[in-house]
Amino acid sequence: MKVLITGSNGLLGQKLLHKLRVDNSVDLIATSIGENRVSEKSGYKYISLDITNKQEIEKVVFSEKPDIIINTASMTNVDVCEDKKQECDTLNVDAVKYLSDCAINIDAHLIQISTDFIFDGENGPYSEDDIPNPLSYYGLSKLKSETILLESSCRWTILRTIIVFGVAENLSKGNIVLWAKGALEKGEPLNIIDDQFRAPTLAEDLADACILSFQKAKYGIYNASGKDIMSIFEIVERIARHYNYSTKNMNRISTTTLNQTAGRPPRTGFILDKAKKELGYNPHSFEECLSIIEKQLNN
């Protein structure tokens, strides 16, 4: 089975690369824009690919003819997406159209990552059947990409996830757990919002959901997030408790005090029953995730 990953330099991309490169049943093609930033070079082929370039996508996909395409590349900075709508659409929407058209041509299974930000957060946690109503352009762009697949004749799976975190090499952006751990370790004063609720997702768990999707040939929409829904404040508090850091410099603030460019849903979280039943998805508890990260950082 030939699997092509886009965004292999990113957090989820790296987790998939490491899981699949040692699988003897998989012929792995890793692609990302620019040079390969992963130090382990064996067990896969790397191709530089700009997925916003239709001709580049067609050239790579039609020459490699993968059975599976896992699209992990995305513009995820919510406020930047609000300010740079065209750039956001180019990566989050147009690229998905190019990939889905290529998937039709070679009969590949396309796995696309979506987000809790397609919802307004008034009635979380959400099931796969709940009606989207994004508050931000980022959320809208991801909803547009879902619509492309809903209207496409390619074989597709959409995995909706929430705040992906983890440890990887040479990442271009941070994530909440590593940021909070670093700030708590230094004893910096932290203003943390306590009125937004999420279910943060370990990158390894989301990678497993991607792999289960193609191994079991499951198509459609699945929720694939962490299982623990908590406020952003509680996320940081639980990180502090786990690593025995002081919480005395943590201050609760509300979303309104931040004046963020883009709207955020107050309460998301996902009902995971469908993914558990049909994919065999079984995410770690938040404390288990923190232990995994501790081990990885120590190594």
C-alpha cells in the first residue's frame, strides 16, 4: 500500500511519518514545502511539494500514484487566517480541491483533517451530525474544505480534531502544552482564559485515527480529539499539577479581555462514540498524554 503524506514537516505529519516508515506493508512518500526537516531519513521517500500549486500536486500524485493521501498541511493560526483570508483559502480550501481531483483520477482514499472551529461553541460537545456555524474565517475555510469533499466523488475521510499537541523536530509553530510547560517551569506570570472549553488531542492519537481510517477503509466524517474536555485554564492547571509546578502565578481572565481578531467558540469538545466504535479509536487521557510527552522530552 502506498501512502502519501502532505505537511510531513509538521507535528501530525512527523508522527505519521515515524509510525508508517517502520510498517513493512506501507510504501511511504513524505512531502512538505522546502527541505525535509526530519532527521530520520530512512524508510520513506521525501519530495518537496507546495500543495497550493495545482501543477506540482498533479505531477507528484500522478507519478507516485498513492493508494492513500493524508493531508496534514493547513493554515491554523486563527487570527492570521482572519487577516489573510486569501492566503488561508489557498492552503485550506483550494489545495483540498486539487488533492480531491487527483484522488478521483487515481482512485485514492483522501484523508482530510478538520476542526472544532467549524462550530459556534454554543452547544458543545458535538457529534458528527451537528450543524456547523463557524465564528472565524479559519473555521469557515475548514468547513469549505469539508464541503468540497462532501460534493466530491473521491473516497474520503474527514477527521475533526481539537488543539493538537506533542513533541517533534524543528517545528515552525508551538503548541499549548509545550508553551505552558515552559512558562510554568520559568514561573512566569500567566494570564489564562477560563471561559473557553476544549478537548486537546495528542498528535500520536490523531495519527492513529488517520491510520485506522485507511486500514479499515472507513469513509465519512469522524470526531478524533482528546477525551478530556476542560477550560484552557484547567489545561494549564493540570499541566502544572502533573509536572509539580507552582500555580501561584496563574491568573484567570475572560476571552473579552484579549481582543482577539477572530471569534472563538466558547465550548467545543467532541462526542467520540462513532470513531471508537467504527475505527477502534482510543485516545489517551490528558494525564497519560503528559507522561508520554515527559518521556519524549527526556529522550
